[in-house]
Amino acid sequence: MAMGMALMFAPGLIALLFGALTAPFILLPVYGLAKRRIGFVLGPIILAGSIYCGSFLLITEEMDLFASLTSFTAEPERRDHTLLAIEDDNNNHCDDVCIKVLATSNHTLALRSNTRTRDWMLYTQADGATCFAKNNAKLALEFLLRGYPGKCATQRKLGEFEDGFLLRVIRSDSRWPRKSDLPKGFTGDSFEYFERIDGKDRLLARHIKGGLSNKTQFLLLLETRPPAIDAGPPIDRLSFIANAIGTDVETLRKSAEPFPLEEVLIGIENYFDQNEAIGADTHRLAGWTWSQVASNASRTQPQILKDRILHLITSHDPFRIGLGIKAISFMRLDERAFPDDVMFDLIFAPIAEHETTSLLERQLDRQFSPGRMAPAGDLLERARGHLNDPDLKPWQSRILNHINQLQ
């Protein structure tokens, strides 16, 4: 590493290093020819050939070892395991694929970090009131974000399990080698696929992908360079899961189709009244999740989104009103018209955030812009009735005057 840093900031060292490595193998034969001393000619050539051949034989031996480590494959004794266990460096987090498996199959997932803990985190399918429990609500919102309304998962720690399929991913680095049967100097991943029955593991297949470092740091020009390693049947996290649940990797990667926008938005809105039950952080997460879904759907299903926005801004709830106003900005300008009486009521809505107030002000400017037809007579009267209110903010007075001037 020090050599690499030096070469980056002092390019001249590259030539110096190259010269230092090659000089003995060039100068000595030249000297031997000049002095007619055959040993000085043959010695460096034999040494270079020995280094090259020795490194070649060593690498060949190690490549044979990789082939032998990945040559064994076997079929599972049972195909009906519903528990899929994955041990890798993913920190026990139930990601997109984990959520899809739980939402679309009858399988459960056990996840464990192979560097942090010896406990498994077991994720099991759930629905109904369970999804509103404080420990499950955050993950339930992730299900909704990915298009799976009405579904969630429970999570609990598990010491060990008796039956299931297991994928163990060992990530090795030549600088910090782990305990394993792989050769020293290997950097890469080893995927080990097991079937566990009655607590006993049986290896089904192994895939190794990575590379070997050079054996020395000072004979790089003479050694055979190790080739990339990709040995054994193709096994990784996605293919392991896809094979276990009877699908393919591409299907596993796809999001929910079609995305049930209305059900998802309503499902998220059900969490807005659960502040005390789910906690303030999860309540804020519910708002963020609603906004994220609304933003993603604003171009594909604008009418559904508009209906949900209308539902929020007529709710008399400050949290919902704020979300609805922000979501209006996701829509195209020609789709942002809402009933005049609804927008008029928002002038007096209890909004605390300056950002939301600014968005509302811009929307009201468009809604009651000069030159448009006058709103219904009762709305004009309401606007005139508020013109002299003592507590009006400047922007409220300006909007009320705009309405009053419409003909």
C-alpha cells in the first residue's frame, strides 16, 4: 500500500522501480558477454525461468485445489423446506428480495451476519393487526413501499434451526484472511449451499469467485500472474432464493406488477392515526413512505393520486393536509386544479412548516390567478368576509385580495 501511494504521487518512482527490478537480469548478462563469462549470462536467465516456472506450478496447484473444492454437487433429500437461511455480511436486514419472498410465497427467512452475531433473525409472514404492532410497523411500511398492501412480517431472534436450506457466504480478503480451507492470498467470495435436516448440514454445492494475489511483491515482472477464479456451479444469494421458492432470478428482481397504488396509499394512511401505538419515528416514516409512493406514481396514475390528495387535504388533520399539499407538487401543472372551496379552506389550515406554506401559496396563486373565471358567489362573499381579519398573514391577505378581484 505504501508503495502504491508513493507511485501515485511520484510517477518517476515507477521508472526507478522498474529499473531496480530488471537491472540485474539485463546488466549481468551484458557483463557476462563482455567478459566472456557464461555464468553471468545463464545465471539470470535460469533464475528468471525458475521464478516463472515455480509460480506457474504453484498457481496450477492452487487452481486444481479450487476445482476440487467446487467439484462436488448433490441434490437435496427434500424439496419441501420452507425455511431459507442466509449467512453473509448483510447485517440481518430484510431487503427487497426478502420482502418479496415473504409477500409472495409460503417461505420464512432466517438471516445472520457471519461477522457480528451468532443469533439468526427469523422473518415470518404476517398480516392484519400484527402489522400495526410497534415492532413490526416499520417493516410493514417497507412492504407497502414495494407494493404489497395488507402484508408484513414478524421478526424474532433464533438460536438455531433444525430443517431448511442454508446459504453461507464467506467473503475473504488476502490482507485479513479468515479461517477457511481456501488458499492463503485469496480475495473473493465462497458460496456454500447446504441442506439441514434434524440439525445436521449436508453440503449440496459450492461456488468460489475471486482472485489470488501474487506470491511476492518484488518479483511481479517475473511471476506468472494468477488468473481470475470462477469455479463451481453458479450459486449466489439471488439464485439460492429463486431455486428454493421455484422461480427465476429475473422474476425475483421485479417489483410488484401491477403496482396497486390506491390500496398501497390507503394502507399507509391507516398508520397516520397510530402515532401513540407505533411511535413518533415510525409515524414520520409512514409520512415519508406515502410521499415516496405518491412521487413515484404521479406520472403513471395521476387520477388515483389526485383522489388521495383530495382525501388528505379535506381531512382537517394538519399532518395529512401537509402531506397532501406537498404531493400536489408531484403532479403536472395541468393536473393540479382542485375544487375552489377545498383550496379556499386551506388558506386557514393549521400549517406550521414554512416549506409547506410556500407550496400552498404557490398552488393558491395558480388556483386563483388573475384572468380566470370568478368562483361561485358564496366563495367571493367568504373571501370578502375575511379581508379585515386582524391575524391574517401577508400571503393570506394577498390571496384573499386576488379572489376578491376575480370577475
